[in-house]
Amino acid sequence: MAMAAAAVEVEEGRTGIPSLLRLSAVGEEAIASNVAQLIGWTPLIEMKNIAKKEGIQARLVGKMEAYQPLFSVKDRTALGMVEDAEEKGLITPGVTTLIEPTGGNLGTGLVLVAIQRGYRFIAVMPAGYSLDKQMLLRFLGAEVILTDPAGGFKGMMDKVEELTKVMPNYHCFNQSINPANPDAHFKWTGPEIWKDTAGKVDIFVTAAGTGGTLSGVGRYLKMKNPSINIVCVEPSESAVISGNLTILCSSSSSVAT
């Protein structure tokens, strides 16, 4: 019994798989009620071979966000934005249609959460984006509207605006400016990293699309230790944060939004 109590205490405050482990530790049934309940904690892994090969004189650790239900950190963003909108009374299951421009990863996360909660979901994305993402979105229950790749991000936003003018009871999360995007990582991802490293973080590095992970995790880690360095990585062809305002739409989804 003491060991079970200790296990519950260690996992306190975490979402995803640990929430089921807490139940198992005290002899309760540990079965997820739906797949969205698994969004949350992911393990850290030390990347010794990469550090050795690249001559990195530091302990290199990666966070396995591919362990999310749909294999992306964007699952966290999706859950955070839906919960935030529901708490503010902005959306209602069975009534509100959710619309979002997406490169794929956020869209799959949103449709996962939306369908489980009773929402209709429409994903707007350039036709040039990966076919597998388009197929997965449709398989999960999303309606997919494709735009001309030449129009880029603006083309997607124009289509969303066009739809919202003729569609009643809609809601667009607009992840690029939605505070719930970085807040999800301030609330979940950042604390996980801090706890699982026992606070032994010197540098945090992440790729950036909308910057939600970067700013949310960065803000949390800086709050815990102001001396931590936060590093952003972005494609050279679309270095928006570095000062290049050109946003390209390609078939690559390595840093999809």
C-alpha cells in the first residue's frame, strides 16, 4: 500500500498514460475511455550515439512526442485549445463547427479531440501538402478543403474567412495567435521536461512552426531557472522568426502546423 501511494504521488499532476498508471497503482481499472485521454506525458531518451557522432560535449536528451496518439506534439495544442474554448463558452458540442487552416499535424490532433467530443471539424490545407495527411484527416472524420498551394498561408486564411461568412455557428482557433497554444505547453510539456530531468536543463532546443511549443516550454523553464538558454530551429526556406517573412507551402510536413 505504501508503494502504491508513492507511485500515485510521483505521477501526480501528469496527463495521458500516467493518469492510467495512477489508477493501476491503487488497484483500479486502468482503461482509457477514449484515445484523446492518452494525450499528454511522453518519455525522455538520452541520445548517446548522436552526441558521440556529432562530437557534442553535453548530455543530449530528446522528448518522444511521437508517442502521442497521433504522433505529434500538436496533439497537446489541439487538446489545450479545445478545452480553453469550451471553458470560455465559445464552442458547444453538436452545435459548433470547428474550422482550422493546417499543414496536417494540428488538424489530425483537432479532429481526434473534436470527434470524441461531438464536433464537426473542417480542415483547410494546401493541395500540395502530403497526401497521407489528407487521407488520415478524412479517415478520422474531418472534412478536408484544399486550397491552391501557390496561395500559401494567406490562401488558407482567405478560404477560412470565406467559409465563416456563409457558415453559422463556427469557430476558428487560429493557432498562430491563440494564447491557448503556448499555454498548453506551459501547463503540460514544460513541467514534464523539468520534472523528468530533475531540473537539470541547460539548453532547450525545438523546431518552430507557430512557436507554441517554443514559447510555452521556454516560458516555463525560464520561470524555473532564468539562466536556461532557449533555442529555436526553423527551415532556412521559411525563416520567419529570424526575419524572413516568406511562408512557403510545400509537400514537406517535417515542421507542419
